[in-house]
Amino acid sequence: MTSTTDLAALDRRTLVHPHTTIGAPVEPLILDRGEGALLWDTEGRQYIDGTCGLWQCPVGHGRTELADVAAEQIRRLEFYSSFGDYSNAPSIRLAERLLSLAPAGLERVFLTNGGSEGNETAIKLARLAFHHAGSPERTVVLARTGGYHGMGGASLAATGIEGLRAGFGPLLPDIEWLGKPHAIEYGPDATDVLVAELEQRITEIGAHRIAAFIGEPVLGVGGMVPPPDGYWPRVQEVLRRNGILLIVDEIVTAFGRTGQWFGSKHFGIEPDMIVTAKGITSGYIPMGAVLIGRRVLELADGATFLHGFTYNGHPVGAAVALANLDIIERENLLERARVLGARLRERLDPLTELPHVREVRGVGLMLGIEFTGMPTASVQSGCRADGVVVRASGTSIVLSPPLVITEEQIDTLADVLCRHVAAAAS
């Protein structure tokens, strides 16, 4: 069975796709191969990848060296559990490498299989650390409207997009909400307003009950929204003053996306934990990590962490991650993200002259275009028909192409997107 029509029919009979309506017909775009920032479907049509699927592929598609590393590790040792005192060399080397790239103060690594697992881990560890240190009442997690932290129990509970939580019944308790850190929502005094809200909520809840604050350096699914100027240093000062741990969700923003190894470095954040995944292997194999700081380790010293997932510390994932980090460094993709991000932003800025375009924004090679009263789905489908993949996310179109995308491909992406935004706005 090789025809696209037959594969599509089989897809509809057998698969339930994430984020689709159960029972509704799906007309799948069946992708066949990729190279760099290009994709081809089973009909041979070519697309410029403007999103990396779910922003996970900084080094681009079709890197045979990563396939070779995976094959070599599979031949040597495909997998053995890392529970208890078992380990493997790629995991050990990866932990060392991650800590060498991360902000100062992070000292240990818990390896996972992806971002949702990472946020589950960080939230549980924050609560356990305070419980072990004699403050079991510290269970509250502060989260933000518009934030996205995954689809697990704790990670979904901390996700500030209400529609994603609907219908699943009670989730993890003790999640308290703060406003979306978006300057356009609050005006020129946005940071003052958001910090005042944070301090008020801490007073209302009681600092003695709050374990952690979780947030993305730049909102990802929430629309690629950078924080207002000065936001992170002031938030961090308030949290430290009140003894609250800071969990920084870098599932999207790490490994070059913002032009730095970690978005935390871009904004001067000193996290107590960093959760990351996606770009750690460029999506070639599931992998993630939680980087744990000194304060957490001191609070939890002596505690038994009865937590883990079967494939934590997978040697194949760790080997691929190490090779992927080598590519990012060797090909200077951090600088490329800064340069090409500025080029794409320049090409998209004229869209702000259109009446339905509220904002063009971004950091590095992650950008968002926010609309008012205009269907983003039609822009997404129109671009795809013209060979460019973008993603509609709520009222925004979001972009996060591979960091290896060429200048010519950037220009084509921008031209096609601008044309369809203008058409939808007319």
C-alpha cells in the first residue's frame, strides 16, 4: 500500500491524531522526507518548514550523522534502565555537557523523554524538596495565563490555556494563576503591573504555602510572546525574597532558538530548575532533561525521589543529543538564529500596517503575528497550499523554522505569509 489515497484512508481508519476531534474526518498531509528546512509529501510536493513541526528541529531535517550515531549506539547498547544505580556513558556525558552550557548554579540533571515529563518532574521535585525540608505546606505552584507546560497531570494543570484543560476533570490542585506577561495587554507599565500582581498574590496566598513559580522565558504555544522589558529580573527578585523556587520551562526556547543556548541567558534569569526537551536532539529521538539547581538540591538532600519513567536516561537519545549539540556549536547556529530572526522580523514588520494585525513580535528565530478578528486557520491553510508550513495558535500565527534555513527560504516564507495575511485581511 503505497499510494497517498490508500495511506490517507488507512490513517482515517486506524489513527487518533493529537489535538483533533474524535470521530471527525481527517485529511492528513502525509510527509515522506525532509532535508534542511524543506519537507516533501508522498505526492512529491515541496514545503518550506516554518515551524519545525512543534519547534523541535534546530539542525534541520535529514541529518544522516545523527542517524549514524543512533545506529552505532543501538548496536552497542540499545537500552537499559537507569533506575537505581544503573547508568550509561552517553547519559553521563550528556549531563556534563548540558551543565557546561547552562546558566550558573545548576548542578545536576534528571533525564526524561520529553517536555511534559520534565515539567511533571520539576513540579513534583519542588514539592518534595520543601516537604523534606520541613515545609510540607509549600505545595502551591504559581503559573501564568497563556503559558504552556504539557499534557501530563501536573504539566496540564499548570498550563494557562483554559481550552486545553477543559473536560478532563480535576487536575493537580494548588495551581494559582497570574496574568499573561504580554506588554501589549498592559501598556508601557506592564512590568510594574505584573510584578505588583505577583506580590499581591503572594501576600494573599502566603509565601509559606508557595513552592514554585513556573514560566517560559518567551511564551511558545501562547503566541511566541516575549516578556515586557525588565520583567524577569524583577520577578526573580520577588521570588527569591519570598523563598519561592523558579522553574523555567525551556522546552521551546533552549538550544539556539532565541540566539542563546538557553533563553534564560538571553533574559538574565538564574533558574532553580530548567526543563528542556525538543531541540536537545532536534526531534530525532524523544529526549528531555531537568537541570536542577543548588537550592533545590540542598532542600531535598537526603530525600528519596520515588519518581521516574521507563526510558529515562535512554543511551540512544543521549548519544543523539550529544551529536546534535555538536552540530549546533560547529555550525554556529546560535548566531544564525539571531541574524536570520532579524531578517524575518524585518520582512514581516510591514504587516503591522494592516488593520487586523495587532502585533509582529519575536526573539531570535521564534516569531509571532497576532491578529484581531481574522481567522488564523485560513492563513495557515493558504500558506500550506503555496508550499509554506506555518502554524495557527489561537489568535496568532507562530513561526520557528530550522536554524539552518537559508536566506532565500526565509524570504520565500515571508513573501507567502504576507500575501496570505493581506488576502485574509482584505
